[in-house]
Amino acid sequence: MATAPEQSTGEIRFLDDESHQYFDREARRLMNMSGAELIRRYDAGEFEAELDGPQHRALAKLVMLLPFGR
């Protein structure tokens, strides 16, 4: 038997500290650097990852998560 989907309360929940912590954990796990360092280096254009290489995939994931880190 399928369960009913969870109902939303329509309430907005901001995740400032939690989202920054999540981004920092992922940056450390995927790129071995803090989230703040990754943002600084990304903004400075320091990354030149080989297309489809392991660093490129990690960086692509983190670029999508940048709003959580800023």
C-alpha cells in the first residue's frame, strides 16, 4: 500500500547556518578544502579541471551548491 505524500505547511524555512555547514562539508569531502577557500579560489578563476575528469565532476557539483555556501 502506498503512503500519502507529506503535506506542506507553506512555511518557508531558511537554512543559513545549516546550508553553509553542508557546503563546507561537501567542499572538504570532494576537494579537500574549506567551503570559504573553494569560493575564494572559484571566484578568482583558479580552477582548470579536465573536462569529465574526477576534479571536474566534484567541482561541477560544488558549483551547483554555491548558493548554499554564499
